[in-house]
Amino acid sequence: MISTKMAPVRLPLLAIALAMVWAALPVQAQSMDANPVDLKFEVINATTGAPTSVERMTIEYVRTRRNGILDFEPSGSSFVAPGVPIKDVGKYIVAVWHQGVPYWWSLRGRQLMDQTTTLHVFDTTDKLDDVSIAGLNLVVKRQETLLYLEYMLQVDNTATPQKTVFDRTATFEMNFPAGASNIEATYRRGPDPTPFEAETRGSSQLSLAVPLTPGLNHLRIAAVIPWREGMEIPLGGNLDIVDWSALVSPEWLEVKAMELESASGADLPGIARYSGPSLAAGRDFPLRLHSGEVEAGPAEDLFTQDSPAAADAAKADNSGEEKGGGLPLPFMFGGVFIIILVVAAVLKRK
């Protein structure tokens, strides 16, 4: 026979145990479904068409987040990744590094298990002959004593045969305002933005050590600068800039430069849009910033200001004082009463 005194203690313990088992079920099911598999790969140099080797390979399983399941250094152009836990319907991110440049692929488990997976990489060069900035959007935002800058670039690599342009020291350079801090630089090719080295050189140059694969490369650079009236934001660098625009906030912030066109009336309220000419490599195109004529209305204290009713009453009182008015009503009644008493006393004596 089970004592009823023990039931309040055992039931909570049983519930906790069941909860732990239930929470562990998805993990157990995942581990049971993901059987270790030897995966076959071959790597082809797309520049030359010949097999080539890579320095590193990683595989990540993607569910609610990415989980690393393999990180090793393969040997040769054809190799086996041993004992990789794979689910046939799972989603995986495969990455390899060739000549210091990472390349990514998104593949299903069935694709990895059923065949030899062929991965294409490119030769690397530091030549900029076939590289240009196809588009540049510069966002300028002033907040009190600071100026926030954000450069969004589309860098086009049209090299033939196809090659990745990369220099560990500086792939290319762009003009950059002096005194910038909190510089953040990322490119977007893999599953997440990937940071790369961006360092200032001298007083107005930014060196970008970023790999530029064939086609369009999307880069983002952000920085903060102390605000100065009449300060300049330089545009240009050692690449041609085919097309560019500047978005400025607040909209009253004036931007001055030769050949600069205003596109006010854009679809973004509170933001002014400007565009300028195409810039050949080596040309410096400074944008000069001014606060402009910003007129603010007088400050109002909503907590101490008189209400409209009180203001009207005060106005009425003031107008009465200005006109001289009459005696107050109580004094008028008192004077009449005294006159009546005097008349009554005279009549009584008679």
C-alpha cells in the first residue's frame, strides 16, 4: 500500500522526470536520424578547369541556428570527409578555403550522401584592371555632435578568365574622412555578413583587404566622425565609381560640391538625396557639409504656461484696470445704506 503522505512528494518528482525525458526526445531523435556518413568531394579550379586542393573545409548543420559538425584540413583535390552525421532532409552549409579565400554552398543532406560533390573555386590575383564600383550608396546622418556614415558598395569583378581579386594587405583603397572611428567592414557572400580588415592609411585613405569573387560583391562600411561645421566627406579611390548617390539626414543638412545634383522630393521623408557624376579612379570628389539655416520656433513650457481660460480672465482684468472701471459692488451698497440712516435721523428730529 502506498502512503498518501508520500504522494505530494513523488508526483512532482515524476512530473520533472517526464519533462526531462520529453525535452530529450528531439535531441535523441535527431542523433538517431543523423547517421555518420563518409562524404566524397572533389574540387575544381574554375579559372583553369583543373583539379585543385583546398586548405580547409567546414560543414554546418542548419536548423534554428548553425551547428558546426566538421572542421578539417583535406588532402588533395579529391578527398573523403569521414564520419559526418547527416540527415537526408537536413540543410547544410559547406565551406572551403582556397588561397585564403572562403567559398560557401548550401546543400541538402541527400545531395551530399548520394554522390561525389563537386566544388568550384577560383585562382586569386591582386590585379584591379577589371574591377570597378558599379554602385555606391552613402548614408550621412548627423546626430548632435556626431556624424554617422554608412557606405554600401557593389563592387563588380569582370575579370576574364574568372578570378578572385584579393590582396591580404589591401585589395583596393577608397577616400575616407580623417578622424573616423568605430570602423566596421563586412561583405555578404556566405550565410552571414563576414568581417574583413579595413584600416586607415594617412589622413584620408581606407585600405580594404576584402576578397572580390567574380561578379558583384556587396560590401558595407560604417564609421563615426565628430561633427564640424563645413567638414568634408571625400569620395573616390583607386577604382572607378560608375554610379553613386548620397542620402543625408536631417534633410536640412546642406551638401555642397561641383556637379552635385539634388534629388529632393524622393520617397524618404526627412532625408535629402543627392547624386553626382561618375568618378574615374584617382579623382577626389569632396562633399562639404553645412548646418544650413535651421529656424526653430520659440521654446514653450507646456507645464507653466497659463491655460487659455486663465489668459482670457487676466486679459479682462487688465482691460478693466486700464479703463478706470467703477467702485466695487460692496462699496456701492454700503454708501446707499449710510445715506438712508442720515435721512431717517433728520426726519426724527423734526
